[in-house]
Amino acid sequence: MALMPGKLLQELKQTKESWSIHTEAYLNLQRTAELQLDELAALLKNYGLTAPQYNVLRILRGAGEAGIPSSLIGERMLNRDSDITRLVDRLVAAGHCNRTKGKLDKRVTNVTITELAMQLLERLDKPVDELHRRQFGQLSEEEAGTFIGFLESVR
């Protein structure tokens, strides 16, 4: 089966590359993710957040009033390279979350979201959804479902 070159070579301003179709798939995934994350970062910057901070706040919102141990936040992050302690420090300083020591085990630090952060997320819900709809708007719902299935298969 002959390799059908995509637009990636042009985007990267390269004239010739000898990579496998699997390498091209990987590079396309990385390139697309980076471009999409750049757009999200630009949107979040207007609200004083980074993408990892936004991810933490969404995790905390999902955890509910009980909050979540900081050790579990790292397991739920989209990007596992993040320094959770530093992220939570900045969010606490901004008034977006609170830390409390565990009642039974003082080594456990529980993190809860504040009302201020809940209001911020409510303001962000629509613009973030609109961004994602624009980013994936060329796909029908069926195509988006197929795309999700492909990504899940690769993972």
C-alpha cells in the first residue's frame, strides 16, 4: 500500500520525508493536539488560567463538595507531567481552591473548589464548548464518534 502524503509536510515546510504511515499518524496527532491546545491556552489566558490549572478546577468541580486528595488529582490530569503541588499552590493563592489536612491521616491533603472558581468555570463553560465545536465543527456527530473510537483504540 503506497503512502498517501497528507498536508503535514507542507505545514512543517519540509519537501521530503520518509516516514511510515504510523509515524505520520503520530506526527499528525501531535501537531493537531498542539494547535488545539494553543487555542485553548489563548482563551484561558483571558481568564487568568493555564490549561493545567483549568484541568485541576474541572477535576475539583467533578469531585463535588467533598473534594479530592491531591494525590488523586494527578491521576486524573490529562497531562501527567504537571506538578500538582505547584498547580494547587497557585490555585489556592488565587482563591480558587482550599486545602485541608485529612482528619484520620494528616499526610493526606484534601483539595476542594471554592465558589469563586465554580463561578469562573460557569463563565468558561460556554466559550470552551464553542471553541471545541469550532475546532471539530467540520466533523458530523457520527464522524466525531468514530474519531473518538479511533483515539480510544490507539490509547
